[in-house]
Amino acid sequence: MSKIPAPHDFPQMPQWLFDLDDARPVQMPARLPSILRNHRRDLHNRLMSGGGAALQDADLLDLVVGRALPRADVRSLVERLLHTFGDYNATISAPLARLLQIDGMTLEAAQELKLIEASAHRLARARVLTLPILSSWNAVVDYCHTVLSHSGTERLHVLYLDRKNRLILDEVAAQGTVDHVPVYPREIIKRALELNASALILVHNHPSGDPAPSDSDIAMTTQIRDAAATMDINLHDHLIIGKAAEFSFRGHGLL
């Protein structure tokens, strides 16, 4: 008859393992259900084989949010995000406070979305840094849309250019409300002189989505153009960024 092991036969094991009256529950790591594992694997495979174009907005958000919530089914959360913000771009561009108001959203998941937004801005900016601005105009417009088209308030950016029309600096010159941004032409020209800039491009957004210029937009552009000209600085253009289109002052004969 074999001997029943006693605790002293296992001196390397803690005593509490043998004390059934004071047993401690052991938490086993949760395992992602196979249907979710297969779902995520399918999304990753489609991304690797077909790139971003092979995925819908919901698929991309599933992968991004799923990084912060790896053991959760985030599909209902993604649904709420798209219902609230409309599309992928608007979701990652939403303010952190608004994201955290969505049921099921965690700070970690919201931070993943803001990381993607920051990366998108950095990538778009890199495309306009080394080439002359006027010969890579489509990249400039894409960059401006990436940075501004989903902003909930008006912001005025000034692109300061050197003599070869390369970007010296993209700077936020003013921030405003949903339908107004205060602009001080003298401060913009002063900054251009500090940077030794030879040319400027003004860019601001209309949160309403309609890029058509207002009378005040036209008047402000004229003031900055005239002030810049006195310092031999050229105003190349003023772009107004809407949700899906932009308005070019030069393209419409206003500069």
C-alpha cells in the first residue's frame, strides 16, 4: 500500500497549499475566446496582405482599441465610437475628454487612439518638410486636412517658408471658437522676421465643414498680405480647410 504524502514531504512548497481550511483561490489567466482570436487574426492577415485599404473603419478601430483591451470583445465599443463621431478619422481626432465619455472606453484605449492621431500628423508633416512646398502642393493640402479638418474649434496655422519655399515651421498662430479665430497680423509678420522667412501660407479651418471664406476671412487675408509685402515677404496662399474640401484664395483669384 503506497504512502499518502504529507506536507513535510514537500519542504519547498508553502504550507498554505496543504491547509484546506484556509485555501487561497488561484486566479488563472483568462483566455480570449477562439471566435475573438480568429476575428483578430483575420483582421491582421487582411491588413498585412492588403494594407489599410483592405479594412473598414470599424476593423481599424477594432485593432487599435483591441491593443489596449486585448482580452475584451471591443466590437460594441467600436460601434458606439462610430455612432458618436462618424468615421475613423473623426474618432482618432476627438478630444480625449469626449472619448472618455463613451461607455466602455478606458484611458488606455483612448491613449492608443491619440497615439495614432499623433503618428498620422507626424507622417503627414514629414512629407512636406524636405520638398519645396509649391512643387508638393497635394502633400501640403493633405497635411492640412490631417491636422485641421476634424478640429472642433477654429485654428489658424502659419507655414513659414525659406527662400527655396521649404518649410521652416508650422505654427499655431491663434485658436478661437467654433466660428471665430482672433488674428493679429503684426504678430505674424514679427514671427516671420524672427524666423528669417521669405514667404507664408495661412491655413485655418471651418468646423462647420464649409470652407467658403467669410468677409472677415477675406479682410484678414488682405491685411496680412499687405503687411507682409512691406517687409518683402510673400503670402503664397490662404487655405481654408473644411470637412471634405478646401478653399484656396490664390486658386480663386483672391490673392
